[in-house]
Amino acid sequence: MNASLLGACLVLMVVQYLAFVPWAAAVGLMPRRLSGSNLLIGLASAAGFGLLLGLYLNSNNDPKVLANWGRFYFSFLHLQLGLDFFVLAFLAILTLWPKGGAVALAAFQEGLRQPTYWLLLLAGWSIMLVSTIIPFFTFGEDIKVVKELCFVFAMVMPGIFGLLAASISVSEEIEGRTAVTLMSKPIMRRDFLLGKFVGIALAALTMTIFLGWWLVWVVLLKDYLDPPLVPQVVPDADWIVSLRSFFGQGSVSDLVRGMCLWITDAGEALPGLAIGFCQVMVLTALAVALATRVPMVVNLVTCVAVFFLGHLTTILTEVTARGNALVRFIAQLFDTILPGLDFFDIGPAVVRDNPLPPMDYAVYALHVTLYGLTFTVIALLLGLILFEDRDLA
């Protein structure tokens, strides 16, 4: 019997329970204020599950099995920590910005209650999963196509949700005269509009986190179903080797290695997900701004047009460089006033023969994030200008 493995499983399940408490209390699965006895019962139950897991792993202590369990364990801890982030985020927003935070929380809850949210999420999960069994006839490069498709849908599904939620929510508040009631209270117009954007953007971010989590599993499944023709043994990163050496050689070290492998996989996906969400944020901000003046259908058509033109502005500018002067002027005008959404395309980074250096990729993702934040601020400022003299009565 490996006592160290039993102790490690006990501690890990307790950590999983502590990560479960904040978001479970926020959604009503647990009381908002846990009594001491309830907390002790929960901790004892988690410890019991940990001991059972430890007994199971003691009888199945192959290094690969332990590494897979470590990866499986940390994947769920990763998901729970992502949900806890929103609990802490709204606590901070409501503390620092009470009026706008209340609007943001209402918009966030409204977005998650919409059937459209869950339909888009399930559609994204289903399409990603099906992509693992579709033959792409790329001579051993199917994994790259699957990765690119997964990143595309991890951006498209939250983007569709953001456009629909912004177009419907803001327009209905204004057209249904609900905004008049809000404005009669000590809530300023900028609190209303910015709060709506923050709530919808955070709801879209939850979908990005769910799809990003699923993306990692889909890539691992594709790699398992369609291994490379020439197997390659990739050595563990130096930081993983150093961390494992801290726990020595044995079952606990193998379990820790699996957790570290999940961190590595999720870290590789993070820059692409961040870049994709920046595009979602820009389009959502534009939809929120336009919703103050135009109906839902016009808003959606405009945002879709901006999406396609934003991806084509660079190509249009190059193609019309020596063409008709008027056409060239229009192409340059689009290139100037529209966001260059082609910067948010991570396809070239995924289909490369050699992966980008992690630090260079992270720096590029940071630059694109700043670019996306800039256009988001511009769109919201436009929305504030349009909403300032809008007659709500």
C-alpha cells in the first residue's frame, strides 16, 4: 500500500471540493453561507472520495495510467477554477462599480438563461467532436486541420451568441421602455450601456472557456485516434522534470506529471483562445453600440458585414492597388475605419510545419489583445455618443 499516493489523492480531492464551493454557491447548488458543520461534512466527503481514488490507483499504478488520471483530474480543476474566476470577477465589479455591476450581472444571468447559449455550446462541442472522425486526406496532417477547425468554432459560437445577445437585450430594453425605468433610478446611461457590454462579454467568455476546455480534449482524442506515422517521443519540459524531482520517483510523481501535461496542453491553446475572444469582444461592442439606434435585424446584418469586410480589407487593398481610383479609395476607407479582423486569424500559427516559439506566440497574442481592446473602446465610445441623446420615452 502506497501511503503517499493515498495522501496525495486525499489532498487533491479536498482541493477539488474547495474549488467547487464558490461557483456552486453562486448558481444555487449550495447555500450562499455554509455553516461549519456543512463545510466539515463536505470536506469529509471529499476526503472519502480521495481515499477511494487512492485505493483504486494503488491497484492500477502503471505510470501511464497515473499520468492519465492526473491529466483528467486537473482538467476538471481547470474548469472549476475558470468558473470561480467569474464569481470573483463579479464580486470585484459589484464592489468597485455597483451600478454598472448590477446591470452587468443581470445581463450575464440573462445570457446564460437563454436557450440559444446552450444550443450554440452543444453545437460547438458536437462539431468539434465529429471533426475527429472526418478524414481530411492531408497525408498525416489531419491533426492540424482539426486544431484549426476547433479554434474557429471556439471563436464563432461565442461570437454568434454575443451578437444575438447584444442585439436583442439592448434593443428590447430600449424599445420595451424598460430602460426608462432603469434611468429613473440613479443609473446613468453609460452605466447601463457599459454594464450590458460587460455582462454579455463575460457570458461569451464562459462559452469560450467551455469550448477551449473541450478543444484540448478533442485534440488529445484526435492524436489518440490518428497517431503520427512516425511516432515521436517528446521529452517533458524542464519545469515538469524539476517539479517531478521535488516529489521524487514514484506514483505521486507520475500523477503530478499528468497534471503538468494538462497545464502544458491548456497553455498551448490559451494564446489562440485569447486571440479569438478578442474578435468576439470587438463584434459584441459594435453590436451593443448599434443596438442603441437600429433594430436587431439591421444590427446583425451590419455586424456580419463588418466581420467579412474586416477579414478582407487587407486583400481588397492589395487587389485594388492598381485598379479604379474610386474602388481603391473605398478599399482604403474600409481598411482605415474597420478593424483588421485578419489579425485575429490563428490559422497560419496552427498549420505551420514547426510550431511557433511559445514566448513569441504569447507576445503576438498580447499585441493582438491590445489591438482588440483598442477597437472595443472605440466601438463603446461610439455607442455612448449614439445613446447619449436617444429618446427613451
